[in-house]
Amino acid sequence: MRAIKFGLLLAMSLAAAPIHPVFAQSPVKIRAGWVSAPASLVPLLFLKEGVAKHHGKSYLFDPIYFSSSNLQITAISQGEIDIAAFGYTSFPLAIQNAGLSDLRIIADEIQDGAPGYYSTPYFVRKDSGIDRIEDMRGKIAVTNGLGSGVDIVMRTALRRHGLEAQRDYTMIEAPFPTHKAMLKEHKGDLVVGVLPFSYDPELNEFAKPLFTTQSSLGRIALSFWAARKPFIHRNTAALLDLLEDYGTILHWLYDPANHKEAVQITARFLKRPPAVFEDWLFTKRDFYRDLDGKPDLRVVQESIDKVKELGFINETMDASRYADLSLVEQASTRRKRNP
């Protein structure tokens, strides 16, 4: 009886004792891929202290750079990242070719070519003699990665004018930051004007847009966040906190009262003068972003269908089957309830 009483007293005392920090749950590390900032805000999200309520408490956010979205397929399949910034081309490839059927779209990032917002231009030199898309025959096109979202836009524009890659023109790969130099030095004849490079005064001095995303494919889901089901199930609470913070940060960045500071933060990260971003960043001259981070599955579906129609994937897919918007919807509700 003494042993039983002692055991009960010990159990009660342990239950009443505070949890020592050593035994407290550590924040969940969430590794997220990104391709080009500030088109992608992934590396910028937590540079302004005090906006995110949960960062450093329930989760830690670790941005990881990739030169194209397709490279994230291997990374997420091998457990090297937890959230991939996929788009309308890389996402179906990840599911159909890499067999990642447990991927789920959990949040939005950017749309390209949305009415009234930025649409990516594709540049040629003003002195190149390329005035029509047909003039690209025998020329060199530069993409950031075969099969990436902007790569498919480029190929589509040329295909619709009877030109096929490697048959009628040469397609080469190079990172976005090198595109201007390659165009200027005649190492390429057509390059991608991804943000922020498309607003570069020097580029616009010697180059001109040949077409845009809007004129080639129309509105597309250029980038959204996807995670695998086991990671979502293991870390639901942390992801909910992340997505609540994500919406809070987006609203902060787009608040006109914060514009100057938001520009300065971006400029410091990219090591560029604030004047480079002042006139367009977080305005309608920027990509369209849903400020609650909620994907438009209709746009995602239409974008994937276009890729199938053009023959870049074997079959289309039902995007809604591979989406879990419950967390971003809960996060939005929670944020509005407790601003």
C-alpha cells in the first residue's frame, strides 16, 4: 500500500510540475524552395521583425534557392525541402513523371498575366532585326530551365508561329540574372524579362519585348506552394501558423503605409538601390498575389489544361484532387478574427 501511495503522489507531483524547457517541443523547421525574388517572396517574408506572430515559436522558416522550379521535384522527393514552389508545368510533372501523388497545393504565390497586373515580357535586342515571332527562325532563345513555367510560355509563343525548339531555333539554359548580359553580348536572341530585371533601364535601352505571357498563354498560375501529405499531417499546427503569418506579412507588404520600408527591405536583400523597386513593387505593376495566400484552383486547372493542349504533358489532371486548402482557409479566418 505504501508503494501504491508513493506512486500516486509521485505521479501527481510530476503532473503538476511545469515542463522544463529541455522537454518543450522545438519549433518545426520548414524548408521552402524559391526561384527568383522578389517575384517569389519566400526569402523576404521574415526580414521585417515583429510582423509574424508564430515564426521562431512553432516553426522556423528556411528558404532554399533553386534556379528553376523543376529542380525542386527531386529535392522534395528526396526530403531535401518541405514546401516546393511549383507552377502549372512543374506540378503535373512531379505527380505524373516523378510519382509524387501525395503532393498537395497548400498556398498561392503568384499569377502571371492576370488582368490589370504584370505580365512577363520576353526581350529581343532592338537592333536584332527580330520584329515578329517568325523572325526567331535560326536564332537562340534563352530559358532558365527546360519545362519551367516561363520556358513553356516561350515555347508556346514560338510554336504558335510554326517554330519548334532545336528544329527551327536553338534553346539554351541560363540563370535569370545572366539573361541581360547574354542578350547584350549576342549570346542569345530572346530572353525572359522576369522581375525585377524587366524594369532594368539598361535592358530597356537596348532591348524590347517581343511578346508577353498574356499574349502567349494568357493568365497562368506561375507559382504556388505544395507539400507532401505526410509532412502536412505531421506538422498541421506549424503549417497553420505559417500560413497565418504568410497572410499577415502579405497584407503588411501591400499596405501603402509600409511601402517605403517594404521596398527598402527588398532592396537590402537583393543588394540593389531602392529606386529600382519603388515604382512597381507591391503594386499593380507587380505580379498578382492573393493577399490571403489562397490559390485560385480554376486558374491552376486552366493553366495545366493549356500545357496538355500544347503537348507538353501527356495528360491533364484534376487540380482539385491534389489541393488541400483547409489550412490556408483556417489561417485566413484566424487572422481576420485576431488581427
